[in-house]
Amino acid sequence: MKFNIKNTIGITAFLITQAMSAQFYAGVQYGVGSILSNVPQTSSGYRPGAWLKGGYIYSLTSHIGIGSGLEFAQYKQEVRSRNSSVSSSNYQVDASTSSFLYTLSADNYKEKQTLQALQVPVFLAYKTTINKGIDFNFRAGVKYFLPLEYKIDVTANNVKGTGYYPDVNLSIEELAQYGFGTQGSYSESGEYQTRSIVMSMFEMGFTFDTGKKNALYVAMFFEKGCGSILKQDKEESYIGYNASSATQRTANGLYSIHKNANIRPVGFGLTLGWVFK
């Protein structure tokens, strides 16, 4: 009994000292949230990104610590074809299970993308006092990037789908009830299939004491994905084929035309938060 009581007291004291030596933080990040692509036919226009974050840093020494937490991130951008008109071809199967070459072209194609994800950082933290109440901070590590959804809103002019049946040397350009023909104005939403990746992360800034138990944290951050977030095992037309209509076509997205497209999130900007000692 005495042994159990002593161990219980010892474990409790250890846990209390660990909690006392940990710093908790919460904050926001704002900057450029870009989604890099190696698909040559595309160009991107960047939009501001936003992050919410919270976590803790456990002190190993007076200068070194290890931290982790949870973050919510949102990336937005607009993607379009480098040329005013973009076309792609791939094999499809029609309603009668016959295989044919489907060629789709569209003018003034635009794709507004929104990527939302959870991020779990694990990092080493360094800090040193440079003046009374002011500490310099540097953090470096990795993040587990878990996409929640990757939505796209697509618009285009003069979308045209044609078919070629090589077995009978037959070309079809206008046959709407079988999915071939032209649509004057196209607007549709879709979603990319995603997978988790690892990101590298760096952060450098300062904490300013605002009280005995808290401080204001201001820093610059940079993070970059290692590997592609897209999960696709085949190439598809960026606007899909509908075997019974020339107007009700799915939005697959420009990245769907390359099976091995390398799509990576990148973010940099300003961090503003609070540290609770």
C-alpha cells in the first residue's frame, strides 16, 4: 500500500511539473495560400489564405522545446488554361458499351478552387530573450496535412464534345441525345479526390509579454507540401462525358487530365497569436 501511494504521489507530481513547463498557444495566420501544380496547360491566380491554430510547446530546456497542435487551413485560387481554348482526348464507353475517343474543347475555361484541410504540426521550438519581456522564436518541423474537401466551381464558353469510333471509322460531332454536341455556356461544381501528405514548416518571430502568464506572438511562416494531395489512378477529360446529354456534363477539373499530376499546397504570411505560460 505504501509503495502504491508513493508511486501515485510521484506520478502525480511528475504530471503537474510537465503541465507547468508547457506553454499553450492559440492564433490565426493570414497570407498567400497557393496550390502548386505541374500541369503545363494551366496557370493560377493566387488568393489570400487563412489558418486557425492552437497547441502547446513543452520545454526541454530554457531555450529548446517540442510542440504540437491542431490547425484548420483554407486555400483558394483560380485556375485557367494558358490558351483561350483548351482541348483533351481520352477513351470513353457509350450507353451501348462501345468504346470511342472522346474529344472535348472549351473556350474561356475558369476553375475556382477551394481546399480545406486539418493540419497537425510537430516541431522543435527555439527561443531566447533579446530584451526584457521580448523573446525571439524560431520553429521548424513537419505537418500532417489531412484534406477535408477540394471543391471546384467551373465556368466555360462553347463547350464541345465529339466522338470518334475507330472500329468503324465514324466521327460524330452533333448528336445531343448521345452526349455529343456544343453547349453555349457551361457552369458546374465538382470535387477532386484527395489524400493526406506531409508538409515542411518554418516560423520565425517574437513574443511580447503582456502579463505574467501571457504574451503576444507575432511571426512570419512558410510551409510547403511534400508530395501530391490528389488521389487519381486514371486520366479523365476535364469536363466529363454524359452518355445521354450534351449539356449535363460533370466538372472533373483541369488536373484530371494528368494521372500523375503533382498538386502541393504552399503557404506563407503572418502569424498573430497568444501564448499562455
